[in-house]
Amino acid sequence: MKFYNLKERDEQVSFAGAVKQGLGRNQGLFFPDSIPVLDNIEQLLAMPMVERSVEVLYPFVSEDLTKAQLGDIVTHAFNFPAQMQPISENRSILELFHGPTLAFKDFGARFMAKCLQAFVAKDAKATGQKKPLTILTATSGDTGAAVAHAFHGIKNIRVVIMYPKGKISLLQEKMFTTLGGNIETIAINGDFDDCQALVKQSFDDRALKETIGLNSANSINISRLLAQICYYFEAVAQLYRQQGQQALSNIVFSIPSGNFGNLTAGLFAKAMGLPIKRFIAATNANDTVPRYLQTGEWSPNETVATMSNAMDVSNPSNWPRVEHMLKSGILDEGCVSSVSIDEEQTQMTMIALAKLGYISEPHAAVAYKALQYNASEEEFGVFLGTAHPAKFKEVVESTLGQPIGLPKELADCASETILSIEQSGDFAQLREYLLSKI
């Protein structure tokens, strides 16, 4: 299968090429030239997650990986569960935070790292040369930790992670800024959109890109998105095992949305034949997409800092992929709606969930509130738990008025020293830094 640049259709690459490049010309996103429709859905739903994921992903990667190689990658990348937890009779949360950095980003980052490691080794064997490779990524909170841990210690791959200074939780920051080694971190005086803009500027600089072997591990990288398809299949599989055929007709997913990679992966799953009725893209005060769907005007406002900081994105990079699927007829436009949830609603929803016996962090609360607004009682609503509540310990404890413990993953890094440097957000400064350490 080939992947083409959404901005320049004539640029077509293999899966390996798309993973290694990250972005196409003119900051274009790669998109598969076809989305395979699977006709054995019930058979797939009966499989274990790893075995099923190989079948789901293989059509996308078969030019570059054998099924055995893919099986090895998936086995190592998805070695932790995605768990459905009931909240009420017709509402459940899909917990995606049981990986090593306690966030859903572990699925995509670990899959990408294993793929890239395989492709770099293959290239080195074919050419006898080890080309430099630099992963440059921006994070609004959880991507940084997932990418850092997925690539930490991998030889010949340098990782540089930028994040908005003072705008992510301290525990989120500690999870990726304390590792050292091949993991370098930069605190940018700005917001996530400024960090993301620096990544895109770097990709536009052809000389820089070639000199340092530039790649990105944001959800703009197609490998991250493909991996995320798999936990939608797992969620539906768990419902199918619990409720049988009747579970497959009325499922609505509510997705806490920042850069919109998670929604993109869900739409891929639906296009492949997974029986999902529709999606709700739940945003916080950074409401570019809800306003766009109402008015037809794309008008990002200045990014606002909220307690659900991983969603503090005003110009989501993955929206072109979403819009392409909706406008091209791959999916019906009516399968996506969007709603903005404010800070007071988020806090009140966290309290309401606690009364139901479930401790939630702000992002999941935003998604649950969106379900209350947009899903009927006849629909089975699944909202995504994208991060462990302890990653937002201060916010959760102050909102609920009760202490929560730290899991080992966070306790181990809580006392470590932050190793980041600080930059202004000037591209020339970043460029000089990237070139100075090759």
C-alpha cells in the first residue's frame, strides 16, 4: 500500500517511507491510498488483541513488514491492556492508561519506535551506513513521556521533545524530562501551538531536515495513528463478548480531542468496517472544531490554558485527515459531531463521576460530559480515559477533596531532576541547537 501527501497528491511513499519522513512536502500529512474494508469483523472481535491487531494492521504495512515481523512489533508494543470499565448501564470508559507512561500515547509511540527501529536497521544493512536520525516532537503533556520512554536507549536515534513551559502538570513533565541519554527536552516559552509550529518549520527547512535526518513522533506520523485503530477494535470486542451481537448496532464514542489523532484513528476503524455508529469530538475551551462544524469557518483563537492541558490546542494538526475522510465520501459527514466543555462543567463532571464510584482526570471528564450532552439513553456511550488520574494529582485532589496515591511509574520519577533547557520559541535558536549536537 502507498501513502500519499494530502497537500501534494503526486508524492507517494511506502509505509516505511511515511514513518521515516513523518511529514510530506509543504507540511502535508500522509494518508493511505485506500482503506481496507474487513469483511470478517465478528471473527476478528473473537480474537485476542495482539492477534487481532496484526490482522487489522497488516494490509497497511505488507510492503515493508512480513506478518511475522508485524506480529513481533505488536507483541512488544501492546504488552499492556486496554480495559473497558462500566460507569452505568449504558456508559463505559475505555481505559487506555495502563502502559508504561500511564497514557494512551503509549500504544502509538511504542509501535512507532519498534517500526522505526526495524526500518533503520534494514537501511543500515542495505547501505552499510548508519544515517543520523533525529526525532523532533512537540507535546501538550502525554506525548512527550510516551515518545521518550519508547525511544529511550535506542542507538542511533536522537529524540528532541519540546513542550510549553509551565503549561503541563509537574508529574507529566517529570516523566520525560528526567531520562537524559538520547532524550533531550526543551521548555518553550509559549503554548503547544508554538511548539507544533516549530516542528513544522523544521520540516520545511530542507537542509536541516537532511543534515540531522529529521522525523516526528507526533500523531502526524501515520504509524502512531494506525496503532491507535487497534484499541477501538478492542473496545468493541469487549462489548461483543459481554453483550453479543446486540452490542454492535448502537455504539457512540466520545473522544477528548486536542490534536485530533485519536478521532482520526477511530474514523479509520469505522471506515474499515468496525460497527461504530458515530463519534463525538469533545474539546475544552479551545473550541476551533466545534465552531467550525457549526459555522463552516476555520478560525482558531489564541490557545487558552485549561486543566485538561493535553487538549489545549487551537490548530489541530490532524484535522486535514479528518476533513478528508468526511469530505471525500470515505465516511458520512454526519458521523462526527463536536462539543466544547468549560472548566466548571469539567470539575462538576469529575465530582459526579466520583459519586458514581469512578475517579477521573479532567480529559475523561470532558468526554463524559460530552456524552451526556450528545448521546441518547438508547445509545451505548464509550468515552476514552486517556491518562491516569495521578498524572493530574493536584487538580484531581483539589477538585474531589480527597488524596490519590501515585502509581510506581510516577513515584519513581517524582524526585528526579528536570534536565530541560529553555528557549524562547525562535526557530533560529532551535535550528542552531539541533545542528550543534550532531
